[in-house]
Amino acid sequence: MQFSGSLSRMRESQKAMRRFYDAIAYAVIAFMLVFALFPLVWTAMTSIKPEKDIVTNELQYIPRNPTFEHYVTLWNRSGVTTMFRNSAFTTSLTVALVILVGTFAAYSISRYRFRGRGAILLFYLTIRMFPSVLMLLPLYIMLRSLGLLDTLWGLALTYTTFSMPVSLLMLKGFFDAVPADLEDAARIDGCTRLGALFRVVMPLARSGIAATAVLIAVGAWNEFLFALMLTNSEGSRTWPVVLQLMVGEFQLPWGLIAAGGMISILPIIIFFAFAQKALVRGLMVGAVKG
């Protein structure tokens, strides 16, 4: 009886400790969620406050007189819709170029064993070590020489240059996870190397390709430095530049900036809503393989 009583108390103690650790884990997760979501919620609340209710002596968490005037005012500004379309076009073009070129490059590095293979990977890693601002002047001169300065195509090519190393390393990891025996079987059945890539490898690595596309799209959509320095007209500037141009020397329109911030993250949220499963699955495959 004493042994069974001690065993029962031990089990109760273990359950209590487990509940204690679970409570700590949930508390940490809740804190991280609040820490991550509070700025987003605060920006959303600010975007629907009248201008007179934003900067006040009394802090207002919930808008007393919610309004969408900031969204209407921002959207009706000259050139805003054009810049939004420019961002969408530049992001789409960047993703298409990165995935197209990166797929072939990553596949060749993953499957072929040739001299200088490791040096190429090291070269791409070295590119990412340099701050992008150091490349600004050479890129400016190069785009001007090619007649691509102040164009969406030039901006997309610039984004592609800096997105390619990361996408190449990611895609290589996803292609490494696909067994080469499947390609060999397809080639025995009559497929060419390209046929095996499109019919076997890419369908099996589609989650990884989708994850790479999402990360590249987020980076291209939010990029600001090159969009500001390599463009100077409304026909070429992108959405992040809109937010910077709203900041005046003696004026800071918090309502318009908050509305612009919410509009800027809306496409990313929608994109993630459709691609979240592929993104998580692709990142997990890459992590397990790595």
C-alpha cells in the first residue's frame, strides 16, 4: 500500500510539473504573439482614427470615431495607384526571373559534379556578405549605360541580382531532397534531362519552389533603397517610396502613413493565405535535408 501510494504521489508530482512547464510555454508563446501582433494592431487602429484623435494627451487604444478617410485620401492621391501597380509588376517580374533562372542554375549545381562547383556556391554566398548600398553606384552606372535607369525592368533586374543567391541555395537544397533514382527511371523511359526536370523533379519540389517564390516576393515588394535611388518618376517608382514621400519636413501624417502601411502588407497577407501550406512544407523539407 505504501509503495502504491508513493507511486501515485510521484505521478501526481510529474503531472503537476508537466502542467507547470506547459503553462510557462503557453505564457511565452502568448507574450511573443502579443509582442509581434501589437504593432500591427496598433497601426490598423491608427489608420481608422481621425487625424485629431491620433496625437492627443489621452491615449486611445480603440478608435472612438472610426473612419476610412485616410484610405480614401491616400488612394485618391496622384500617382498612388500607379506606384501600387508598379510594385505588383516589379514583384511579379522579379519572382518569375528568379524562379526561371534559379531553377536551372540550382538543378545543374545539385545534379552535376563539375570543377568549380563549390567555388560558385562560395561566390554567391560572398555576394550576400556585402551591404547592398555598396553596389548602388555600380548598379546606377550600369543601368544608365543599358538605358534601363528609371524603368521597372531595370528595377526588377536589380532585385533579381540580389535575390538570386538566396533562391539558388534554397532551390539546391530542395532539389537535393529529390532522389536521383526517380530521374534515372524517367530517363530510361525516354525522358530527356529537361523532361525529367519538368515532369519529375519540379513537381516533387513544388513546395520548395513555392516557399522560395514567397520569400522572394516579400523581399521585392518591401524593397525601398533601390526603388528610391534608381527611379525618379511616378511611372517607375514603387509602393514603399509612397510612404517615404508622405513624410514632410514639418509634417508627419500618421493617419496616411498607417493606412499606407496596412495597404502595403495586404497583398503579402493574401499571398501567404494561399501559399502558407506550401511555404511551411517547403521550408521543413529544406530544413530536414540540410
